Amino acid sequence: MCGIVGILGRGAVAGSLVDALRRLEYRGYDSAGIATLEAGHLTRRRASGKLRNLELRLAQEPLGGAVGIGHTRWATHGKATENNAHPHASAKVAVVHNGIIENFRQLRDELRAKGHIFSSDTDSEVIAHLVTQGLNEGFAPVDAVAASLPRLKGAFAFAMIFEGEENLLVGASKGAPLAVGFGEGERSGEMFLGSDALALAPFTDTIAYLEDGDFVALTHEAASFKDAAGLPVERRRIKTPASAFLIDKGNHRHFMAKEIYEQPEVVGRTLAHYLDMSAGRVALPFDLPVDAARLSRLTICGCGTAYIAGLMAKYWFERFALLPVDVEIASEFRYRDPPLDAGGLTILVSQSGETADTLAALRCAKAKGQKVLSIVNVASSTMARESDVVAPTLAGPEIGVASTKAFTCQLAVFAALALAIGRARGAIDGETEARLVSDLMAIPGLMAQALKCESAVEALARDIAKVRDVLYLGRGTSYPLALEGALKLKEISYIHAEGYAAGELKHGPIALVDGDMPVIVIAPTDAVIEKTVSNMQEVAARGGRLILIGDEALSHDFAGEAAASIVMPNVAPDFAALIYAVPIQLIAYHTAVVMGKDADQPRNLAKSVTVE
């Protein structure tokens, strides 16, 4: 969730770029910069730290130019230095970029072999040089972008300007949001790009959002959109009322939908905070409050979805760190008066950091001499202030009551913690860590692919909306996802749903299976897939309405038995849960919408539960 802004103006744009970046400070950042065309030549000013440092630099070295781009960066690849700050540039192209380019190393090596010289540690710089290579081969600027996009793997958004092209601003989006703003009145003929409507609020209230895979070429005369296939398309312009600039739904009907679609970006941002992607290792931004090698047990506490995130983490800590884990419902924890070892570690999980039961569990753990680490989305919260260490999720504001992006960001933090503690305990070696970090780096791009299942989910939701009960089944890390899927459906559609470990089907729930009740099976291809398949066959044999969430091969195998299939991309099994979270969220959301329920504010629920 770094901030992007681009302006194709009629006069000097440097001051407006900085003003727009100031509106994006809420996203968090550690460096900032702008680039403009002065007399047709690319010129940059960058600074580490806060925007004030960039403003001081501009006061000493002003920039002219009527077309420019700006960026607030949260470090991913490379430290928070001026050299790694955006915009990144070649002699012909300057770019600002959000997201992760998964294959940047391969592209960088290829481009270096062709004579390109890189000056930063970032993945973003490869975009500028890749497009430059297209220019060197004779492509026009827009065609060079079009030729480069299919080669970029991952989730990203970027804005770009070109040497000598004072009437051109290009943007692209794949799994990360980007909006086009259209100047009107006194600003007629001006064009804008921004990470969200908030960045564009000073300039225009007429917005069009790029859809996944789109890129756009802006001139003073027109905005030319092309889709992922390179075909010209039109994107709907919307009027955004001034009051909505503070909390904007974008192109979505509900905040929940917007927040589901933000996951590739915010999960990527969270992972980048905990991983050294260039080195292929975990790099926690804090010191653990305990000696991980000497830990004998770990306790995790949370409520609702946060508790389910803890259940998922149990698999990872036990697998990668060989560390026994107790996962506790926070509202039960302190009343059991559990024995805890002084000097041990308790991890508390909460989106708001104000959840009363979880805060009480934190204080109980501290009173028993435990060190406490809190995973929260609000760094200024009470839990954060009272913890020994805070592990922030970088999901940004989550407006929908039913947690979506906060949940997957919690999982991202847990995955990094499990690998870090596993390395400290000698449970994984450097080669294994590098492989698992590479798998995590692929998650944002795979999430963007998973979102393409939405049309299939919408069709399925019309059938689910007619039933009274639903079963969710899963094994391994898919078992907590089954619990989360059932919880989401209950929360916002009010349909009764239960999640079970798939192996428990025959120990009771199978009595409920008939031709009317959907049984949703979460089945990534992993070490227990054959066991999951056996459970699916048990459902099919009894005439159950089997709904499969799995990869293409499995969906093909069960084409005859399954009433419906939601096809997921192929994914490394250890962290498949982050990808498979997407369809279970979409199922709940679209079912609620079909039923006419308020997906953002379900009855009887609150975003931050501050009472017991």
C-alpha cells in the first residue's frame, strides 16, 4: 500500500505531486520522491524519511515540468535509503511502483547481459529497464509497456513517464489498485493517476478504476484503456462525492468487496515488512523478546477470525519450528487460569488491538511472567502499547465488520514468524528457508489470480442463498479455513454453517449429508490430498451436494461428482491457505449480496468488541 500519484498538467506539477503524496501518508512509508520532465528531460528528487525531507530537497533544488510522478515507499526489496526510493529511472523511463515483481532477479540478469546498469536494490527498477529495452528495440512507448507487461510476474501497479514525451502518462494494474482522474473546468485536459481516490481529491471528483490486467495511456486529449489481452476497452467513469474521499469504496459495492480485492497488495506489503526478498530469508523488523532456541511451548490467543489465524499458525510453528503450540480462545483463557512458564512467549492476535477478551488475556499472560508479542493492525492500540513486542499487520483500515484482508495479513505475519523461529531453533536450514520465502513471495500474484474465480462464485452464491445449512470440510491448514469459511457465511448471510476437519465427517456430521445441504470441501493439492479425496467420495456416495475448491486437475477428476467447482491456481502447499482464503470470502460475500444482506454491517456485530 505504498502511494502512487501521476499528473499530466498544464503547468508545473511538483507542488501538486507533493500535496497528493501528503494525502497518502496514512498508508505508511519510509521514503518519498517525484520525477518530472524538465524541457523534455527526466529529472528526479528523492529523500529517505518523511515528506518533509523531500520538501526540503525541493526547496533547494526545485523541479519544473508539467508531467510528473510521485511515490511514498514502504521498503520491500532493499533498505529505506534515497538510492532505493522511487521513482526509479533509466535514461528513457521513470517509474513508480507498488507490489512485488516476483521474477525480478531473472529479468535483471537478462537485462544486465544486454548492457543495462542497475543502481538500486529494488525489484521496481527492473520495470524501467524492461520498458527501456523495448524502446531500444524500436517500440513506441505505449507499445513497449504492452510488450513488457506479460513478462512481469506478481501483483503490481505502476505509473510511468518517458524522456521527451511531455504529453504522455502511462499506468498499469495487476492485483493492486490504480485510479485515473479526469480534469474538468479549470483543469480541463489534465489527467491524473493515483493509488486511490483520496490522492486525487484535490484535482478531480471524476474517477475511473483500472480493472485487473489493464493499462492506460493518458494524454491531454484522451485516456486510452487496454485490457489484459491488449484490446481497447472503456472503463466507467464515476463521480465521487467529497465526503467519500475519506473512506472510498472504489469500484466496489461494499467495503468488504474492496477489502477482499486489496489482499494481493496488502499481503505483499506485509510480507515485505518481514522478509528480505533479495536475500531470500526472513528479516524480522524487531528482536524477539525471548530466546527462541530455548522455548519449550508457545501460546496463541485470539477471538473469532483472529483465533482461527492462530489455529493456522499452529501448523506452521509445529512444522517449521518443531515447537509445541497451544491455541486459546481469549475469552476462555484467563478463566481457566492456565499454567504458563515464566519467560515463555504468548502471541496475541487482534485486528483492532482493542478486543476486550484478548486484552484481558494479554494482561493475564504478563501477570504469569510471559513475554507477549501482539499481532495487530492498529499500531497505536492498547494491546500494542502493553506488549513487549508489536508485529504489525499492514492491511490498512478495514471497514467491513467481517475481517478479510486483516485475516490474510495476520497469516502472512505468522508465516514469517514461524520461519524465523524455525531458523533460530535449527529446525530449517538456509536452503529450506529460501524455498519457503520464495513460496511466500509468490502469494500476492497468486491471490490476484484467485480473484478471477469471482464469476463462478457469483453463480454458486445464488444456489447457496436458498439453503439453511452448509458444511465446510478441510484437512491440515484447510481445516482452520473450513472454520473461517463457516464463520464468514454465518456472519454476513445468517445461514447456519459449520466447519469440520474432513476426517471427522464420519464421526457425526455425515448424518447431515443429503441432496439439499451443500458440502464445501477446501482441497489444495498437498500431503493429505488423498485423504481429503476419500472424504469427498464419502459425500458424493451419499448424494451430497459437493462443492469443490481445488486446482484444475482435481476439479477435472471430480467433474462428474461435484455440483460445482471453484478452480484455484496451482500453489506450493505450505501456504496454500492464503490463496484459498479468497474463494471462501467471496462465497460469503456474494451469498449475502444475493440475499439482500448488508455485507459491511451485519446485524448484532461490531468491528471492535470492547466488552466481554
